[in-house]
Amino acid sequence: MNLTISGHHLEVTPALRSYVTEKLDRIARHFDQLVDVKVLLTVENQKEKDLRQRAECNIHVKGSDLFAQSASADLYAAVDDLVDKLDRQVVRHKDRIQSHQHQAPKRLI
């Protein structure tokens, strides 16, 4: 899994980097065919303080691309919400690609 964490209008500290990688391990635990993960952390210059910190993530998995974004007043809360959204998408993608057809019972004759 190639992991890229970048910041826009903010410096990605080692503590923030380790927090994001720790949270993304949950997604890798559910689905191990992750090819590429790109995380963008942004602080926007807005007048209001709500929803100023934003986290976006693109995940390239075998077969498709997944995208999620989250905004909050706190960057750590935005990352938590982002990982929850991505986890739901990854589990849904994994469920879609699995075969749900049952094998026909073999005859005993």
C-alpha cells in the first residue's frame, strides 16, 4: 500500500502523520488489496471557525477508486469522520466483489 499524506496551508507534523496512518490501518485490516492511498489535509481561511479543517482521501483499490472528504473544526475529528466514511465504502466494495452464489449440492448417487 502506497500512502501519501500531504498538507495544504498546513505542515504535516509527525504526530499528525502517525495518527492518520494508525486510523488507516483499520481500513487495511478490512481490505488488503489497497493499491494507493492519498490523504490531503487542508486548513481553509474562512471567516467562520466551523468546518475549517478538512480531510480528503482517494483510495485506489483493484477495480475502482474510492473518495471521501470530511470537514470539522478540529482536524483530528475530521480524520476520524473521514476514516468512518472510507471504512463503510471499503466494506461495501469488498461485499460487491465477493461471489455470493452458493454451490449446488452434490448428488450422493
